[in-house]
Amino acid sequence: MTNLEREAGWRALPVDHVPVMTDDAPLVRDSLSAQAYRRIKDRMIAGRLPPGTRLALRDVARELAISVTPLREALLQLVAQRVLTQDRGYTIAVPALSVAHCRELWDVRLQLEPLCAAAALAHATPALADRLSVANDRMLAAKQARDVDGGMDFNRDFHFALYEAAAMPTLHWMIECIWAQAGPYVRHFLEHHVRTRNDAAVQGPHVHTTIIAALRRNDATAIRRGIRRDLIEIRDGILGLLPEGSSGQGNGSAPSPSQGHA
């Protein structure tokens, strides 16, 4: 990086700053760039960095208790993976929500995730099905309590316990990168869903239960169908909140799926 780039792009920006990780312990000195990358990516998967948030380098480095250099490496890696954006002024930010991007992300997810779920059947065990059942129960309890963070985290636990069982590390990495881009969309929908949910309404079985049942039967067709249904329901819910052609957050009403969010 040139001196001009350093002067123009990496000074602290006078903008409102959203903390990246104020609730976690400082990073240790080993592999600081990799740890910063993991920490920020996890926050993106959980949707805890709002769309449009600009990441001032020095502020984020101070929160993570590391120097600017390893943080810059981590952020640029996330930019290269399209998890974050960088403009011509070298400002790094969380992308704004848009209909086109949402459709593209879910088109990719609909190809990758059913494939990964079906591959997991080769390594399926009763213990895995039980683990998914626990994660699903915890996700539903979190949503009942209007705990968006818990709903996001336990949904991730459910899906990635299944995907990790596929023992396909390249595919797993690809799905994780897509989830990091999708996280702000899912959180946008879930926040709306828990805020407007009717507690008195009768809720049908969650689509996750059909995925667990397919896993127990070792039914590849059914598990692909269950994952696709889960993804399509949340995609349609998100699109119901984003005005067509939008590049920012919408304020409309979304159809309510069967409690699902993926």
C-alpha cells in the first residue's frame, strides 16, 4: 500500500461507528489477522453489523485490542470474499440490502445447501439428529422470547451441525461465505418477524422438523426438499420487506413463513 493510500484510506473516519465486538475478550497475539477475520465474519453471519455500517480501521482495531495491520488484512480478505465492500475512498462497509443481491444469494444457497445436506447423510448418526433437535428447540424458544440474537445463533447451530457432517470442507467454506453475506438480510427479517408475531396464532411445525425426520430416515430427496423449503420461505419473507429495485432497507410487511429462518 502506498503512502497516499494510507493517508487517504486508512485514517479513522468521522462517522457513526457501530462496535464490532465489545462483548468479547481481546484477541491473543497468535494469528491476529486470522482471529480478527473470524470474529468479524461471525458477526456478519449473525447479522450483528447493520447494513451500511462503515468500519473505521482504528476504532475497530481498538475494540479488538490489536494493531491496524492485521485488522486491515482481515478486512481486505472479507472485501475480496464480497462480505464487505470498499469504495474508491478506501472506506470499508457492510453492504446495503438490495433485492438483486438477495435473489442472487438465495439462488446460490439453493444450489449449495441441499447438496451439502444430502452429502451429510453418509455420516448421519442418531446423535447428529438429536443435536439438530436440540438446536431447533433452542431456536424456537429464543424466538418465543423475542431473542433475535439467540434465534440467529441457534439457527446457525442447526444448519452448520448438518453441513459439517458432510465432511466437504470446500463446500462448507463456500456456504459459510454466503451466510456471511446473507446474515444482515436474515436478521432484518427476523427482527421484523419477532416484532410483529402474533403470540396467540397457532404455529405449525417448523420446517426443521422435516429435515430432522429425513435425516433419521436417511432420505436424501426429503432432506433436499426440506432445506429448499426453509430457504425459499425466508427468501420470500425478506423480499416482502425490500421494495423492488431497492438498494437499502425497506419498511414493508413480509408474509410470515412457518417460523423458519435460514
